[in-house]
Amino acid sequence: MNILITGGAGFLGQQLIRALLDRGSLDAGAGAQPIGQIVCFDQVEGAIVDSRVRNVAGSIADPATTSALVGPGIQAIVHLAAVVSGTAEADFELGMRVNLDGTRHLLEACRLAGHRPRLLFSSSIAVFGGDLPPVVTDETTPTPQGSYGIQKLIGELLVQDYHRKGFIDGRAVRVPTVVVRPGTPNGAASGFASGIIREPLAGLPAVLPVDPATEMWVASPRAVVRMFLRAIELPETAWGWHRCVNLPGLVASMNEELAALRRVGGAAATALVRQEPDPRVIALVRTWAARFETRRALAMGFTADASFDDIVQAYVEDNPAAIRPPA
Ligand SMILES: NC(=O)c1ccc[n+]([C@@H]2O[C@H](COP(=O)([O-])OP(=O)(O)OC[C@H]3O[C@@H](n4cnc5c(N)ncnc54)[C@H](O)[C@@H]3O)[C@@H](O)[C@H]2O)c1
């Protein structure tokens, strides 16, 4: 079993690769097979050193590079390479090149390879926005309000059509905002939802740019990686005609996040969070969906985190070196 992970050197890519290496096998339609090789494709080098991981550097926006990635030896593909929301909004051409053209190049590579690999596309709840019902359901029409969400929605539709034509066994998942993201802030507009936990737990100041009552639909990296694995392994028939699903998550208000931070890091940690409303971020966040009813995903066996406290606890367990008392 050989697996290609695009964007494999990124945050979720590295966590997914570690999870695959730990479990040692994957079922991509022919029963559980031992993992032979994981191709970690990214424009930057992945950090995982393991004889089963091959790092390949290049841009998914380059059709020749991308077509060379998908040979008959690749049975499963997880397509994570993307520029995130804030970056795609700030640099329209880059977002189109990577998120739209890159996805199309990868799907074309699959079509031309001719062996119908199983492909999971990591979409986003950013496909929902604007004037939404109070609760987004499986029937809510996607109405993205930004370039990133539009690129993700087009990607979903392409996966649907390449699947319909028999070029891939395609599936797509709409991922909630993933918190707590370790490391340094990235270009995601939702970055503060991680920052107000991560920075104070590292003894550093953080800014909350929105009203503390603001709610978001969130999931931990552990839960998302678990749901990615399920999305790959579910039998083709479990997806039916519609190849995309809204993933389960939790509704977390920033007040709830701060309460969880206080329970783990104490008052000294919450004192490091400064409220500094940013009208640009407030206007953007107002267009996002925060409450979902994910009946279809739950019936397919996808599961979310139990509580926001569990999310913070998992972050502390997984990132011990990032936890420091306030300076
Ligand atoms: N993290 C979240 O909250 C979240 C939520 C919804 C959806 N997603 C989606 O999940 C996927 C992974 O997200 P992440 O949080 O790990 O992001 P990330 O930014 O950490 O990883 C994306 C990776 O894609 C790579 N990449 C960018 N341009 C590339 C190019 N031209 N060629 C090759 N590689 C390129 C980057 O170098 C990076 O390593 C993305 O598709 C993202 O849109 C993430």
C-alpha cells in the first residue's frame, strides 16, 4: 500500500503521516494492507524521518510535477496542499493557482494514470458563509463568501465529477476549524481561535480580535486525523451518490475557550489574552457558519471531540515542549 499525501509537510499532513506510521496499515478498498511507502509531497520538506516516508519537494501548481506523482503504485491519495483562507484572500492569483489549478492537476494526474485511485479531498466549512440558517445541515446550500471557500467548493465539485466518470474513488470532507494549531500563527483568518490557547500556555501574550461571545465550529487535530482515516477507509458504497460530507465538531465560543484555558493554565494564562476588536476580522467571522447538524457524518461513523476541555488537554499532551509558565 502506497499513499500520496499532498501538503504532507503541513500541520495536518505531518499528524496524518504519524498516525499512518503508528497504525502500520490502511484499507483503501482491498482490505487492510501494510503501508509500503508514504509520499510526502509539499513545497517544503517534511520533518518526519522514517524509512517508509519519501519526501518529494515541488509545487502542485506545476502540472508536470503533479502528473509525475500519481503512478499505478499509488493506491490512496490525501489531498491537503492548499494556501489557507487569509492567504488565498490576500493573494488571489496564488489561491487560484494552488487551490484550484493544483487540485485540477492532481485529478488529471489520477485520470491519466488510469487505475482509479482512492482520493480524499480536504475541503472546509468555509464553503458556507453569508446569510445562513441558524444551524447548517446536510441540506444547506454552500454559499462561500471568500476566494478560499469558493476554491474549496469547486474542488469538491471536481472530485464529485471525476468520481462520477470513474477516474477516482473520490471523497471530500468539510473540515471544521482545527484548534489548537501548534507552532507559529499561519495565514488562516481563524488563527486567533488557536492563538488564545496556544500563546498563553506558552507564557506569551495573545490578542482576541472578536467579541468573546463569537462562536466557531471546531475540532482538534486528533479528531480530524481520526476522521481523515475513516474517510479514506469507508467502503465506497457508504458514501452513496454524494461524495462530500460536513464533519462533526463542537460549537465553541471564545468565552468557552477562555474558560477552558483558565481551567488548564490558571488565571495567569487568561490574563495574557488582550481583547482588541479588529473590524476586518469581525466582519469576516460574522459570515462564517458556527452551528452544524451533521446527521449524515454521524451515521457514517465520524465522531467529534467530547468537549473543548478535551481539545486543550490533547494539545497539552501532544505539545509538552510548547507549555511554559507566564514570563
Ligand atoms: N487547519 C484548519 O483549520 C483547516 C480547516 C479546514 C480545512 N483545512 C484544509 O486542510 C488542509 C491542510 O491544512 P493545514 O492546516 O495542515 O494547512 P498547512 O498550511 O499547515 O498545510 C498545507 C500545506 O500545503 C503546502 N502547500 C502550499 N502550497 C503548495 C504548493 N503550491 N505545492 C505543494 N504544497 C503546497 C504547504 O507548504 C503546507 O505544508 C488544507 O487543504 C486546508 O485548506 C484546514
